[in-house]
Amino acid sequence: MSEWRAERNKKARARLERCLTDLFPKAVLAHALRQPFVPPTQRRAVESYWRHHPLRADRLARALAAESGSPDGWAWRLGTDKASGLALSFRMPPTPFREAPYVKGPGHCCICGQPVYRLGWHCDLWQDGKPNRNATWHACCVVAWQLWTAPTEHLKILKRRQEHRCRTTGKRLLKTSEVDHRTPLFSVWADRRDRPWPELLGYWGTPNLQVINRSAHVEKCSQEAGQRARRRALSDEDPHALDQSVDAA
């Protein structure tokens, strides 16, 4: 370690410890003190913790969404412009608490709908019953959203989770391996969009993410393209036939 970094970490640690209380999460503190560059504030320590644990953030965000449940009257719909607050593509996860009729406002997470407490934490460690009125995201939900919308950015962690084995062939993952949704998102939109909202999030999270070798991914995409073409042809010939095929599935 260079003298400059050692001095910098010494000052950062002193600044962090000055504002610590016994209620600060021990796991987050231990993580912060292990970093090459120690975060100087509690908030940065929390952000660093979740950034280094995206799979854990994903599980927690979906669990918090399950606590909230789907708002009454909500249904997964797509919008035509950003002003509507609706996703413009089925490739984006549904987020009812970002839609105008269901927004809970400051102090509640716009992703899972649960209260946001100090430092973007998801539970009231301080036991004062006061959500942070300046926050609309949990720190864990920020990282979970990044995983759901850009899973390729977490390729290294997902490969480690699979012990570097291709999920479809069982062979060792190559450098050209890619992240794939086991159940394609077009199929989620076409056949599963009426399922409960917290369950839908699993199709963007780790239960539906896999890393496969590029050759296997190309073959899978080809099969899925054929499925989509057959669905379109069936819909063009008989609009009611598609509904019947979905019910059969």
C-alpha cells in the first residue's frame, strides 16, 4: 500500500468512526474497513456494501416488494411516452410505485413501495419510526434495479454463482459467455403478465438469469425467434387462436 493511500484511508476511517453508532450495521462496517479505499461516510459505506453484493440486493428487493404486494387495481401495462410513467418496453421490469396513481411519495421506495429509513436502509434500525422524507430509493433497490436492467454488468458475479459452468450444456464457461434470461421476457409479457407483481420481478432477477456460452445463446435465440414468428403468424390468421394457445400453455 502506498503512503498516500495509507494516509488517505487513515483519515477516511477516522471520519467514518466519528459518526458511527452502535446501531450501524456491523456487516456494512466490516465490509467498509476491508476496502482498498475506505469510504469516509456512513452513506458511502452502505452504497459500497450493496454494490459489492448485487445478488443479495436482488433477493432483498424482491422480498420487500412481496411485503408491499400489488396495489389495488394495478395491471402491468406499457406506455407510449415517458410522461406516462409506464415502461415503454416489456424488457423493463414493471414498477407500479413509479406510476402516478400509485406513487407513495417521499419516504417510500419507488421500486418496492416500503419505507426508506436513514442511509437508504430498508428497516428501522434506529427504532424512531421516522422514514427519510428526502429519499425515494432503498440503497439495495438501486443495485437490484441495476442488475435487472443491465445484467451483463454483473457477468463476473453471475459466472461465479454458477461455478463457471454453462447452464445449458454443463461445459466450462468461456470468455465469450453471455447473460441470458432463462424464460425470455417476450414470453413473460405474452403469457405471464397477469401474475402477481412481486412474482413478475423474479423474471428479471437471479431466479431467471443464467450465464451460457455464446454458441448455446445463439442457438437458444434462434429457437425463440422461431417461436415468436409462429405466434405472430397464428395471431394474423386467427386473433382468437393466440388466446387459446396461451390458455393451453
